Amino acid sequence: MTASTPPATTFQPLTWKDLTSRPRERADATIAYGPDHLQKVDLWRPAGPGPHPVVLMVHGGCWQTKIADRTLMDWIAADLRRDGIAVWNIDYRGVDRTGGGYPGTFTDAARATDELTANAAKYNLDVRNVVAVGHSAGGHLALWLAARAKLPADSPLRTANPLKIAHAVSLGGLPDLEATAASPDNGCGTGVVKQLVGTTRTDPYADTSVPRLLPLGVPQTLVNGREDKIIPYSMATDYVARARRAGDRATLVTVPATGHVELVAPDSAAWAETKRIVHAALRLGAAPQGKR
């Protein structure tokens, strides 16, 4: 008798419903940094007196509020809180909201980030070694926040003394806005980039697209799923190559059998990799082994 060959398994990526149907924990505090209902930050604060190491978290959603807001990051924020890491989970007005686009989406992200400094003493947060973690369009913003000190002097987005980011992590991100605008294969489409950067300036990418600001002088790690059908894998490989040529320390971590949602699912191989990176950047030692 000839032994039968087991059928080949086909990778089935997680859907957003797979993630959002799970039980959801709550943040410990919500801080407003402006009058709009989206100008909010959720703080996930571990038990104990601190000072607590901090991850600055930035949600994606193609820079559109109708697609996602900060609550999409609740599951991984709760997971980091269990590890003893505080999470500063920011929100911002997307391009589809009044005040969003250029400069509003960028100034919101910047103001929300700098609000961390203003609240550090109140919540006993250690802001000397902040790691930024962004997913999808939030990956672009996390890298951009790490690059704020490199903004052109004449940019309206430039501010004095922006919060220093010690390490930036992009999860399936879109760091190069010019490449995104030219790539019909990206899941966000090309038109949204024009809404984000504006069309009235001579060079709308000079202060918005991360490659224009290289070298950042900040370690950068890109975590990407090899089976991500929303964000082309080339977005990561091309950006890492450019960052390295510019002299930055940039690393690409490729996770097999991983789509886009797995990157922010707390029981995934991709998230285990991200936690390892975060723990190392925060100098906390090995990340705890969760359920897999």
C-alpha cells in the first residue's frame, strides 16, 4: 500500500473581524490634547509605581478615520501592559475628517506624541528611551515621528524640542509616500496620498515622506508579513535599502505565513517578533513567551 500524501495546507490570513471579535480590555486613562473628539490618547499603564518604560503606538487605516482609530491597537496595547510596558496609544484626525490631511494629520500625531512629555511625571512614565510602534499607515507616522528633528526649517510641521524616539518599529508600513502614490498595488490606493500631503505646495513630500528625511539617526526595524496582500513587500525592502545607503541602522524582519492583521494580533508569530524587538530596544531582556 502506498502511503497517502497529506494535503498541502493553505495559509488563511486573519481578518479584522477575527481580531475585533475577541474580548477587549480597557485603557487606564484617556488624555485630550485638543478639542476634537479624535484628539485623544489612551494610556495603558502597568501596575506598580514605575517609572514605566513606554511604547508610543500609532494605528493605521490608510490615514482615514473611517477605516480605523486607536482602538484597533487595544489588543497589543493590553499585551504590552501585561509585560510591564506602558503604552501611549495616540489618535489623530484622518484625511477624511475636518482638520485632517496636511498639516492636521501630522500636527495631531506630533501634538499627541509631545503630550507624553507633559504627562510623564503625572503617570510616572520613563520618556528617556521611548520606542515608537506603528501599523500600516501608522508605520509611516511612527517613522515620521522619529524623523521630526530632520524636518526642513521652513516646514510648518517643524516644532522645537520634539519628543526624541529611541527606536522606530513599522509593522507592514508605508514609509515612502512617493512610492505609495505611484503604486496601484498598495491596499490604501493612490488618491489618499494626495489628500494626506496636499496638492498646493511645490514639493509636498519634502516634510511628509520619510525617505526625504534620511538619515534619521534612529534605529529602525520593519516587520512585514510575507503573505501581506494589503501592503506590497517591496515597500519594506526598498525603504530599508535606502535607509541603509543613507547611513541609518535599518533592519527588515520578514515573518512567513503572516498577512496584515497578524502584525497586530497578540498571539501571532509576527507580534512575538515585535515584542522581542521592543523588549530589546527598551533594554528589558527577553520578552515573555505568550500563548501561540
